[in-house]
Amino acid sequence: KTLLEYDPHDIEVALYLANTYLDAGKASEALSLIKQLLASQQKGSPNEQKLKIAFATILYRSGNKSEAQNEFNSLVLLSPDDPNLLLARCRMLKDEKLLSQINEIVTKWYQNNPKDSHTPVAVARDLMAKEDNETRKTAETILRTVIEKDSNSIEAINALALLLQITQNHTESVVFYKKLLELQPDNVIAMNNLSWLLCEEQGKYEEALELADRGLRIAPNYTDLIDTVGYIYYKMGKYDKAVQKFT
């Protein structure tokens, strides 16, 4: 509230405050704040759109789901290609577990906006965060759709490799991490994750060690990689070297 008093035109602060009101069980204050800000916006401005999306989202989160859906429908008619609107709608549908609808609207949106793979990947990452197999399967479907259209989408390949690792599909996860490193040879996070999989899931200790050492030459103080190298040495029975890395 103090920040907003200092700069009443800071929309991001206003949105944080509105969501904080909502989290505190003060939905009426959140809606009142957004309405007040909407009244001061220029017609058709980016901030007006952002506030309208926030208003629909707060309506939904406060239990006014029918009214929220009407607001979203109106916004879609006016701005069908707005990525922020797509993300907000998908979060709403995720809460309702309407996963087939998410897949449908994301696929349609991506068909109409084929140059923007970032937005469908962002939807998938949001779904990945939910510890539910069905929800994560929807995320996987979206990511595979992106990769089918853009086989070199680093963002989608990275997300899918991680998702497959999380869901225990280690063999395919290795394939996508290797593809990612072809596109980003210096990606030390991918090197660490792949090294771990090669060691722990496939028993390819030498290959894992070579990859991890390559990563440490790039980022010698990356602690996750130091830990991975120590673990590989441990699995190889080279305990002195393992102790050295862990120390």
C-alpha cells in the first residue's frame, strides 16, 4: 500500500496488492482496487488489458466463476492472441482440472501464433508444477506439440527433458538432454542433469564423468556438478576422489 501511495501508476505493485488482499480473504478490497485503477486507464492501453485480466482472475478466485467466465469470454473476443490472457485462462482451467480444454485452447492459440513458442511452454511449465500425473501429462502433450513444429525450440526441449526426468521416463529424458546440449553446448544445468541420469539410471559412469568434468571446466564452482562428480566417483568405487569432491 505504501509503494502504491508513492507511485499510484505502478500497475505491477497494484496487482501484487490486489492478490495480497485476495490471499488475506479480502476479495472486495481486491476488486475495488482493480475497478478504481481501470477507471483511470486510457481506453485500449496495455495496462487496461492487464487490469481486465486481473479483474477476471480475481473474480474467479473469489468464487464468482460464472461472472469471471463471462469476463474472460469478452476479453478473448477482443484480444484472442494475448499471451497473458491465455496464461490466465489456463490457470483457471487448471484449478478446475479441465485439462482437455487447456490442451485444446493452447493448441489452437499456437496454431494462430506459430512464432511464439514461449507462451505454450510457459503454460506447460505452470502445469508441470502441479504434482498430478494427469496434469503433467497435459504439459507433456503441449511440449511435444511445440517440438513437433519447432524441433530446435531450446525452451521446449529443456522443459520436456526435465518433465520426463521428474516423471521417471529416464530413457527419453536422456535423449532430450543430449539434444539440448547439441543446441546449447555450455548449458551446465543440462550437463549436470544428464550426468546424473547417465550415472544413476544407466550405469554409464565414464560417460557421465566425462560430461560432468566438461561442465566443471565451464563452471568450476557449480556445486551441483561437484556433488554429481563426487557421486559418480562413489558409484565407481573411487572413494578417495569422492571424498575430495564432497569435501
